[in-house]
Amino acid sequence: MLTREKILAARDRASEQVDVPEWGGPVRVSVMSGAQREKLMKSLKTEHTPNEFAAHMVAATVVDEAGVPIFTDDDLGVIANKSEEVLARIVGVAMRLNGFGASAVEEAAKN
């Protein structure tokens, strides 16, 4: 039987490396934690440009080797100003890993 410690220590969020030669190497994109997903959904209740949405997705899903997000809310403006092509590549992987489709994003924005 699983113990509390084993459950809490489990690495249960899949991740995938995405090559970003424009930035000089790969980044790790991960499934969001429940708290990160909730925070993202709350942020979608206000209008965002596509790059602002991408910045929120990148901040919520790009992690270090330990699975810890490498960006904070303070980085959102800078991320939104990065290459649209690069953001789209990362966000595509983030959306697939996190089970987001266009309809899920639209539904979250309505609520």
C-alpha cells in the first residue's frame, strides 16, 4: 500500500524536452500541478492577446530538472515579447501535455 510519503515524493507529472535553438538550447515543458492549472485558468478570465496567453502557458509549464517552474509572474511581459514562433512551439507541447485544446481554453475563458 502506498504511504503519504511515497505519494508526495512521486514524480507524477510527465515532461518533454523542446528544442529552442533560437534561445541556445532545449527547455523542459511539464504537465502543470493542480495549483498551476488553477492559477492559469483564473488568469484566462481576463482578456489576453495571444502572446500574453502564451506567456502564461510558458511560465506555468517550463521547468528545471527538478520540475520547478523557472519563470515567475514578473517574467510574463518579457516572455510575451519573445519570438511568436518559439512561443507557439513551446505552447503547442504544453497544451498537448496538459490536455488543452482550443475548446478547453475557450471554455475556461467563459467561466
